[in-house]
Amino acid sequence: MTALKNRIDFTAVTVVKNANPNGDPLNRGLPRVDETGHGFITDVAYKRKIRNALQDLGAHIYVQAKERTDDNYPDLLSRLKGDPDINKIFQEKDHTKQDYKERMVRAICAKFFDVRAFGAVIALKAGSGNKSANDSIGIRGPVTIQMGTSLGTIYPNDVQITKSVISDIKMKGHQDTMGHKPIVNFGVYVTNGSILPNLAEQTGFSQEDAQLFQKALLNMFVNDASAARPDGSMNLIKLVWTEHQSANGRYPKYEIDDTVHVVYPQGARQVSEVSVQVDPLPGFEKETDDAAVLQVVKERMDD
């Protein structure tokens, strides 16, 4: 594996059409909207989709969705103990040894892609005979993702629906039941993120991991369809991937993010009406065509 030595910034632009991109369970499942009327998608929602995509790409994932479990482990602790290297450390009698947590972190990060990428709080319930009854390990990951925010105000459409089916024979005469399906008719959401080499060194996140993560970003809406998000209703139209030639980067994060400009007419309803322009900063150049979904921007070595 090649060590990740240079900072990477990325911006993902997503178009939502007749879908609920991220419902709020505390607000009747309505699409999330902030106090200004702009819609948002939580970083946790993005990470769930990325984890799912990484699973499809063959990566080992620690935090798996229940309906997508691929190892038959019923919980996180069982998943940890299922790995021989992790379980060997876990079974040690003395969890207070100076290097215990360091060895545990190395073993967990080596096994699980999402932990060495996003980090995690690993809850360890010590077994009988261990000197620490309960313990937890905090791991900081190099990959950070901001909440995605819509470029315009969002007006959730709460569509009324009915179901014509008898759920229980005892409910005779109550066949039709009213319900609702909240959607966003049309919206453009932008999220930004970074991969930091100093934290990558701590978890073992490599250059090859960064390339696999990029691929997962490009495929995060593949196999993600549901009743709330029908296939084709959420589309990643641009992923801007900016590679620096130093650990801290040549420009502040906000200047990198501000190079991405999204344009679409008022009243737009089609994905094809949305365009994205990228203005590379001095010292950077585009490596891919503007029409491509993946837009790679790299800092020139000679500047």
C-alpha cells in the first residue's frame, strides 16, 4: 500500500427529482429543511450510501445496514470478535496495558475500510476476568464530509396517497387507508469533503484507499433505490476531486470549494438543465473533460 501524503478535497453535486433525499424521522419523514428554507442531507446519510457502495466494491465494512449485512454477524461486537486478529487482542486478560488500545486500533483499521476512513467510537465490553469492565476506543478518521445543502429553497411536497388492501380481516370495511409521501420535486444539493494525510497516517488509510473511496462516491446512488428514492431520482452529476502536492494543501479549503459553480435556470425540472463549471486556482489544472461526471483537478508539480 502507498502512503497518502497529499491532501485531497472533493465536492459532490447531486440533483434530486421527485424523491425524498433524507427524511427527518422527527418531522413525519419530511425532507430536511433548515431555518432558511434550504434543504440539507446529513453527513451520516452520505456515509451510509458510501458504505453500501464500498460493500458492493468488496470492502470490509464495520457499520453495516441491517438489510445489507454480508457476514451474518448480528451486532458490532460480534463483528469485531469474528476477526481472528482482533479477537486475539480482545481476549487478553489485561486491557490496561499501555499498548493495548494501539494494537486494537491497528487491527480494527486494517480490517475495516470505513473505520480507517471515517473513524469510529469502538465500544468494547470486556469479558470475565478482564481488569476493565467496560471500555471504548475513539478513532479519528482522515475522511470528513460536510452536510449537503440545497442551492435554493426547498418546498417539500407532501403527496397524499391511499392503500387499497385489507391488512387484517378483522378490519372489514376499512380497506382504504390514507397516507402521505413527502418528496422534493426538484433540488440541487452540494456537499464538500476532504481527506487529510496526517490522520490517514494514524489509521493506515492509503493512496489506494483514496481511489476506492472515489469510486464509492461515484457509485453511492447505485443500488440505493427505495420507495422514497426511486431509481434515477437522485443523480450525482459532478464529482470534483482536487489533489494537492502537500499535506496541508496550497489553498484554504473554502477557496477550493468556491471554485465549483452550479448553474441552472429558475423553474428547472430536468437533470440536463443543471451544469457545473470548475475554475481551477493558479497552480492547478484540470485532468478530465468538463463533460465528465468525475472532474479531477491536480496541483502542478512545477509551481
